[in-house]
Amino acid sequence: MNNFSEKLSFIWSVTDQLVADAGLQQAAKVNDKGNFALPFREALDDALVTRHERHGEFINRLFQDEALGAFFRGWMLDEVYGRLREAGASGPEE
């Protein structure tokens, strides 16, 4: 995966998959962001692993580069939790 638009497409497809996940939708309704992070992390890792064959180089970098991985996970957490909360999940505030 060398092309910037391909990486963006990959990131948005993972984001969309996580936002569509019924378990994460429910978790966003009943948890603040800190508690939501637990099921989110597992779902994110699963989504990355399922895409490894096609995007292995980028995914390996996320898992091997601690700073990049932490940044990516933090950004994805903010994005997914924010989108789910905006979509109507009501519950504990951050």
C-alpha cells in the first residue's frame, strides 16, 4: 500500500465497519469514552487483522511502531466514538 488515497480509503473503510458494528453502537450508548475504549480496541484489532493480507505493510507498521500505533488508535477511538455518539447514542458523557 503505497498510495496516499489507498491508505485513506483503507482507514475510512475500517472506520465505517466499526461504526456499523452493533456491539460498538451499544457500547457507545452505555459507556463513556474511557470504558468504550475496551471493546473498541478489540474490534479495531480484529478489523485490522482481517485486512492484513491486502494491507499488511501498513498494518504491521501500526503494530510495530508504538507511537504511530498509539496515535492511530487514539484518532480512531475519537472518530468512531464521536460518530456513534452523534448518531444518537445517549448515555454517559466523556
